[in-house]
Amino acid sequence: MSHIQIIDDDNSLFISSNNVNNTETINTYQKAKPFPHIVLDDFFPDTVINKITHEFPKANSYANYNNDRERNKKAYNPDELKSSYLRSLFYSFNAKPFLTYLENLTGIQGLIPDPDFNGAGFHEIGTGGYLGIHADFNIHKRLKLKRRINVLIYLNDSWQEEYGGYLELWEKDMSKKALSIAPLMNRCVIFNTDSDTFHGHPDPLKTPKGVTRKSIALYYYTASDAILDDHKAHSTLFASRENSSDKRDTKRIVKDSIKDLCPPIIYRKYQEFKSSHK
């Protein structure tokens, strides 16, 4: 049975809002070492994973990586995919049902998707390719968001051990490799990302000619409370027109005055009291 329920009408698909993690799965994720993560096999229904692999892009990569730290890697941006089915898949990953699923699993609330798919999308690494051990970029510069979660879904049928390409998770002090994960078909790896969550597949692939390591990569973010230092939060501000029968929003004015005059700890207690007596 797949981990994700999907509504599929052949031309597009939508992730169901009924996806729920059980307590055991949540504990497995949040207590995992060397940093919170989980490995989920049979992530998609068979019909969906088969169509994804069949329609995997074959050309027009938007980025090629070929340097000392990452070699022979292609990346395909979802917005540039010819397949409407695959585009709808990625847009579903950015919608509320999947965000709720991730929040429930990770315990991180307020997750925000990336409409730019910055660095995300389909990834493909050819023979001799690798990705050095690294911690990911931490700030989405355009949106000013902090990166929190990585989701990797592998698309490699009949992957052999001798090919290599295992995802390695390393201890936070880089003292040793903690875990190796085979990039098997329909296997999903979800993990927290921070400045010390080191991972990669650093050894060159030993795949036969024409066999590549394929995956989906997705990244999720959170906003900072720092905005509240620069901007006073308020509800909708209704204004009264001069010489009209418009009613002043007295309730809001009183509420804002209480908030301004009360010490923060007293206001929080007041809000908690109100919530508990609804």
C-alpha cells in the first residue's frame, strides 16, 4: 500500500487531504539519528510511479552541474516540463494536503513551498557522476525564507548495489558516515535540513552506459518571526467615511488598545483564557 493517496484522472493528479501519519511513523522521523529523517518505500501508488518514470524528461535540462563537488548532474525545472501530468504532480507537492502531511510528520509547523522550485525538480546523474557530502543552502534569497525540509523520491528500477549512488547521511561533526540508503524505485527519503545535516553520494556512479540515477527533489521552508519586529500585526482595518452611517470597528479598537497597554505575558494569558472558555 502506498504512503500517499492520490487522485489521478490520467491528465493530472492531486494529492488527497486524507494522508495521515501514525504515531509510530512520526516518532521514527523525529527521533532518528544523526538528524530527523525517515525512509518510506512504496511512496506512490504503482500507477502513478509508472507514469512518472515513463514521462521522465529526456532533454532540455535547465541546469548542468559539472565541477569538483558535483559531477555529471542534470536538473529539470518543473515549470519547463512538457508533460502536463508531471507539472500537476509538482504543483500538488506545493499544495496544502502535502504540506499538512509534512507538518504532521516532522512537527515543523508553517511549512511553505517554493513556487520557484529553486534547485528542486527532477535530478539525473550519469555514469561517473557524484554529489559531494554537503549541507544545503539555508536561505531562499528571493523569498527570504529558511530552508527546513528535503523530500527525495527515487525513480530507479532494478538498481544494483554495485552501481553505488547510495544516499549517505553523516554525523553532524563529520566524524563518520551514519547511514547509507539505496536509491530504489518509489523510495522516499524525508529529512530536516540545517547547516550540519551533511549528506550526499560522494563516490562516482558505476552504472552501465545509459543507466542514470533519477530522483525527484523538493524543498520546504518556514518564515521568521522577525517580521513582527518591523511590522505591528493587525486584523482587517475598516475605515469610516465622513458624514456616513458607517460603524466604527469598536471591538477591534478596544482589542488593539488592550494589546498595546498590556505586558506581553499578561496579554498571552488573556488570550489563553479566552480560548479555553469558548
